[in-house]
Amino acid sequence: MAIDYSDLLFDPVYAELGVPAVLSAGTAGEVEITVIDDTRPKSNTSGVVEVRSAGPGAFARYYEITAKGITRDDFDGAMLTFNGGMWEVRSHELRGSPNGESWGEVRFLLRAIYD
């Protein structure tokens, strides 16, 4: 019997940490999704060297996005609004799950949009 990682792992995490967001991309227009905010800079110190993260990001469930008509080709350049901020998706990374890539997450690497 296969373990359903979506049910056991992703559902509780997104229910607890997820925030509502609007993704504007492709012909689907604006769709509501849930994201995990990963916009705060992080640093890691090893000895005397400090390394900062690549930049702001957000995690979303891949199947949630594609079920709403947005394809992977639409990700880069899309607009993502959440927690009072507006962001442009500058690139993305797929993070699969043991149940397959389409049941995992996508990490959007973001650039802040200022009015």
C-alpha cells in the first residue's frame, strides 16, 4: 500500500502555514491558490562565512495550480499577490514528492513589485 504524502504531509502543512494568494498567469487569468510565504531572507553561518538565501520565494502545490488551468510554461513572469505584497515570478523549481512530481510543490523565486 502506497503512502499518500499529499494527505499525510502537504494537507496539514498547507492548512497550518498556508496563506491565500492570487496567481495571475497565462490564459487562466487570476486564480486563487494557497502558498507558503518564504520571502524572509535567511542566512547560514559556517565558521566566519555567512551565506544568504537566493532571495524571496513562495511554495505552492503543483497540482492545485495546474488544476486551475495554469501550466508550467506560464509560471515565469506571472504575478503573485499574498500577505499584502505583489511579486513577479522570476523563475521556479519543481519539488516533487514520493508520489511523483505532479503531487509535489513548486517553489516560486520572486522579485518584489513596488508601486
